[in-house]
Amino acid sequence: MLKILRVITTPGGHLVHVSMKGFGMTSVLKLATFAANQTFREVDVCEGLPTEDWHLELKKVILTCGEEGKPLTLFLDQYKMLNDGMY
């Protein structure tokens, strides 16, 4: 958790975290986000989601982050990605 916290609180810090399911890393990421006073946003992807809607969802996340001026942690579950274009 401390490594995640250090990276996301660094100005301009970005993190791509890869882990196996079932080890509680989502909970650790949520806790680190809370400790860093950031907004945690999990993008829900469902079957049949058009690419245009995916792009609109990402655009909404970026605009919200820019308007509020508050750092944002975006969580994407690998198993919910429907195609390679979403990466």
C-alpha cells in the first residue's frame, strides 16, 4: 500500500498495477486512494458496450478530473475489458 500511495501522491505520478484476482489488491488500491485524498472511480464495462460509449466514459472521467482539479484514481478490471481497443 505504501508504494502505491507514494506513486499516486507524487506530482504527475501514474501507476499501472497488475496483479492476480483474489489477493485483495482492489481493496488496497481503494485504501491508498482514500489515504491520498483522491477520488476512486471504477469504470463498469458491460457486454455490448460500443467503442463510442467507452470513449465517452473516458472523456467524462478526464473532464471531471480537470473541472474539479482533484486527482483521480481510475480502476479498470482486466477481466471486464471486452476487446484490445479498450486498452
